[in-house]
Amino acid sequence: MSKFDELNERDWCVKLDEAGDGDWRENWVLDGQRALIRNTEKGMVFSAGPIREDGCHAVLWTRELFTGDLKVEFDFTR
């Protein structure tokens, strides 16, 4: 945990900040045949699809490429 705290305290520079209430296609590419994203008042709903087995998958890629150390933060609601 001390290594995490050390890295977390670095002076990070924000490169991408997504509120989740605009057109998600501006910053993201969705990968997955049944995957879908829809915007709501609370943010983006990201779904791999309707099948609970391995029939659905989804990856959300940024359009921008990043190099070096990367820190990702997000809020998740089930």
C-alpha cells in the first residue's frame, strides 16, 4: 500500500477528463459486437451486451494515445 500511496501523490497532469454526459464518440471507440453505451443524467452506461455467458464482451478505447506513466480514475456504479 505504501507504493500505491507514493505513486498516487505524484503531480499528475490531467490529459482526458470525461464527464459522461456528452457525445462519448468524441473521446472513445467502442469494441464489441453487442456492446453499447448510452448517456444518462448520472453518466455513461457501459454494457457488454445482453448475454450473461461469454457471448458478450466490450472494451472502451480512448482515441488519444498516451505514453509514459498513466493514472486512471473512474466512478463505478453497479
